[in-house]
Amino acid sequence: MRSSSRRQFLGQSLGLAAALAGAKPLAQAWAQGAAPGSKMKLGLVTYKWGEHWNVPTLIQNCTESGLLGVELRTTHKHGVERDLTPLQRQEVKKRFENSPVTLVGIGSNENFDHVDPERLERAIQATKDFVVLSKDVGGSGVKVKPNSFHDGVPREQTIEQIGTSLNTLGAFAADHGQQIRLEVHGQCSELPIIKQIMDIAGHPSVAVCWNSNDQDLKGEGLEHNFNLVKDRFGATAHIRELNVGDYPYQQLMNLFVGMDYDGWILLEARTKPKDPVAAMIEQRELFEKMIAHG
């Protein structure tokens, strides 16, 4: 819960300007397009730090912290789900449009490795429903997962099934002005596997959502694995806390800067800080420093 003084602070225009002041130098760089990587933006996935926030609180906390984009992970407190009425969808869209925060898209839990054909069809239909939801609330895409391999099913068959499902969804998403974002996740997290899937899922509305997994460092290392899929990156990539663990985030940011990535880097935090907004501000400051050194 935010304090009453913080709520009052957010309610005042001068306070809002002060809250955003820390983000101004980077925002000015984005507007000028002055340097490689300057178009990247830091946002939030509603995971540990945002899972208990409704939409107004989410917008408030993202505004205060300068994390001005959000991927709404399904089943969380924000309540932006497939059962919303048309009026409710318009209300969500207006809330974001009337704020500094961009609704980047919907983070679904749908995956396409199912052995049961009926489960696979349900996952495809659910994803189509999320695509329509994302369009209605002002998002630009839906995150999905590959996800696992199964005993008795050749890996090549599962990879083919996932890729084919993604092509079906890519065509549907294109008709709605949306993107399907394949999170590097599960037993398919090794980047050579993701590349195999994407070689099949050739539809231009299907993209890779980098996920900052330990598997990124396997084989020939981070740069090699990054380069395997960077030509298929979409509008989103996921990171964890930049100062937790030993993932080489500076090297990752160097790679994003090197390709002049212009999408959203979304913080999918794992810890539980006492003050999530302060933690979000800290992460934004770390991100800006890393980009400046990229």
C-alpha cells in the first residue's frame, strides 16, 4: 500500500513532474534518437512486484517510478482478462491513454506443446481471445510460451507443432494489428531450440521475447545465442533485477545497444522488496547507467 502522502504527491501536477524528472534525460534522448539504444524503454511485467496492484495503482506506481510501460500478466490483480465486457475494455484503454503509461500488451500463460489435440486447440483459441483483448484495451501484442517436450513424442514433432501453431496465431494477430511474442521459456529455453521454432514460425507477426534465462549462456555463450534470434525480436524483452544474481546484464545491454533495439525492456522481478516503487526507481537508474555504458 502506498502512503497517503505519496497518493497526494501523485495527485499534484508539480509532484507528478518531479516524479518523472529522473526519467527526463533518457526520454529526451529517445525523442532525439541521438545514439544507438536510445530508443529502448524500461517497463514492468506484473509479476512479483505488480501482481497485487489493480489498474489505477499500477498506473500510479509505474508513473512515479518512471517505468512507463507495462505487460499485464494474466490472472493477476489488474483484472484485465478475457471476460471483460466491451465497456470495461474501453475503460481500461482510457485509463492508460489518459496516463503516461503505455499498455504494452497481455502476458498470457498459453503454450503449444500439448500432446492432446483438444488442449492444443483450446490454447490456440484462448490466445486468439487474448489477441482481441489486447487490441480492445490498447495493447500491441500477446506473450505466449513454447513450452516443453514429452516422453514418447519426438522433439522435432513438438517443435513443428509449436511453430505451426504460432503461424496460425501470427496470421490472426496480423488481422488485429497485434504481435505474438514467444517468450524464451520452459524446456524450449535453449536458444538453438527457439531458433528452430522460429524457422518454422516464419509469419512476420510472430516474434521472440528474450527472457534472460541461465540457458542463454550455454553452448557458445550469450553473444552467439543472442545473434541466433535477434533478427526475430519483437517489441518486448524480459529481464530480472539488474543487481541480483550473476547474469551478465551489462553484456546483454551492450548487445541490445549494438543492434539499436527500439522495443520495451520489461522488468519481470522475482524478489519481494518492502517498497516496490523505490525498487523500481533503483532498477530504472541501473538500466539507464547500463545503456549509457553500452
